[in-house]
Amino acid sequence: MSVEVRPPIQLDWFLPTNGDGRHLTSSGLPKVGLFQQGERAPTLDYLRQIVRATEQAGFDGIMVPTASGFEDPWLITAVLAQEVRRLKFLLTLRPGTELPAYTAHRAATLQLLSENRLALHVVTGSSRFEQRSLGDFLEHDERYARTAEFLQVFQAVWAGQPPAHPGRYYRSGIHTPIAPGAEVPPIYFGGASEAAERVGAAHGQTYLMWCEPPAMIAERIHRMRDLAAAQGRTLRFGLRLHVFAANTDDAAWAHVERLLQEIPKGAIDQAQRQMAAYESVGQSRQTQLMQGRGRGARELEVSANLWAGVGLVRGGAGTALVGSYAHVAQRIEEYHQLGVDSFILSGFPHLEEAIHVGAEVLPLLHKVCATP
């Protein structure tokens, strides 16, 4: 039986534009109020250091997030793209706060400023409470219907072919052409609900997931491939996850056990109550990984080297690979063989861990992924 040869692996890092530190509660949910002393503010100087270290460590790109409590991704990307020459920027945007034609022209400008190093990660929103704080009052499924229309208009504007009729959410008029030399940015798409899957299959290029055990990820890839094929399309797949790697498995697990012990009293219950109010199916899937388990580090290992402990106090990506450098690389390659080509990694603090993971894990990945 022949073995499928996967495309080259893409390894990106994460930019903590709402703060950073050495603890699980150094950043994350802005409303929980769990920040530890010693948190690093997202100053321009600090973010510059992370971006430079990420490029020097050998990563392909860096994700620039957006949410309530995070700095504006467009402004951050415009400044930091000038700090490096090779690193790509995955800018996260929310259609509820953007107009598609204007977004296309802003993206084109950033493409020219960065020499076409921009990709766009389209996120529809995780909770009605946060969306309303940003001025967006649509409910869950309607937000995804608007996202589909947003992407249709965005792509039409870029192609110089605006829609012939007004949509439900956007009315398009006469558009000025996109600047010559600006390449259309790749579209990453996130969302785990049925509504999200339909939109991602029809309009996304890379479907991005929070990491789950391999069997769950394999099932999602299979389903999304079928949905995309029904549209006459194909998809790439990506995973967003944290990494705690050390010389040995024991050292890595001892580290995350210390992180658990440092969480302030009552913080876990407080965070879990807040996340329970989210409508996000992806968030619910992350939370369900912890259900029925204890609160010790090893009790939260949901598959080999995959730890759900980050999700005790942080929204969004709640899982991490924990283990020796070799085992972390092996687990990533296993996801790669399932069909995941893009990985967005992070660690605490992001500056030191970009250097650490780049020196110890990336060379192993490049070696194992290059092996026939």
C-alpha cells in the first residue's frame, strides 16, 4: 500500500497582543480578571521582539489575533511587517466589524507594504456578549450567513467583478480596482458549528481548528473534505495549539503541573462559568475534553501528549502538546499525516518560547517531515 505524501508543513507562531507572561493566566480572557503579577504588556517594543525572534527561529509566519481586549490587528500588522523580511502575517478579522470592499483595499495596501506576506483569518465570533460589545447584534447562524456574503463580496471586489445585485447584509456599488502587484491573500476560516462548516467549505482555503485528539480531528477533516467536494472545492487544514516541550517527558509534565499549582484560587471556576456562556461550538468541544477528569496535570491528558489543562482558565485554544522535543515533533507529524498542513503554535512567554521551540522542535519537524 502506498503512503500519501503530505505537502510541506507550515509552522507559525502566535502574537499575544493582549499581554504575555509565564503563567496560564498571564493573558487570555480579558473579562475574567485573572492576570498574574509580572504580566507583560503588549507594548510595541515587546511585540517587535517577538516578531523578530519568530523569524530568526525559523517559523514561517505569525498569527495576529483579534477580540475584545486585544490590540487592533491591522495597525499592529502594518507596523510589525516592516520589522522582518521573510515572516508572513496571518491577520485575524471579524466580518461584524468590517466592510468587505474596504477590507479588500486595506488588505491590498498591506500586501504592497509587506511584499505579499499577508493572509487573512476570518472569525465570525464566539459569543453574543462579546459581539455586542463591538457593536454587532446578529445572532449565531445569521452572523455566519453574513460572513458568507462578506467573503463573496471581498473576493468579487478583488477580482474586479462586484456583485450584480445587492445582498442581504452588504450593498456594493462601483469599486476602484485593487492596486496592481497585490496578490489576493489566502483565506483561513474558523468555526465548528454546522453553519460555520458550510461557510468554510464554500469560501475558505485553509480550515483552521483548535487541536483535539487525532481521531476527532480526522473525523472533522473527512467531513469538511466531503462538504468542500460537494462545492467542487478542496481545502487545506490547520491546527491552533500550545506547546510545552522539554528534554524529557517528565520535565515537561512537571512544568505544566507547576503551572496548575500557580493558578489563583477560584480562577478555574470563574473562567469555566464565563466560557459556559459562549455560543461557540468550538469552545464547547474544548471544554468537553475536560469533563469528568481531575485537575492534576496527567489527569487532563486526553490523548498521547495532548493536554487539556490550558482550557481550565483560557478561552479559545485550550489544548497543548506536552512532552519531550521528540514526542512533541512526533505528535505534530501524526496530525500532518492526517491531513493538517498548517500549525499555529504558542508558548508562555511567547518571546522566550519562540526561540526555545524554534531551536529544539522545528529542526526535528523539518527532518521527520522531509523523510519519505
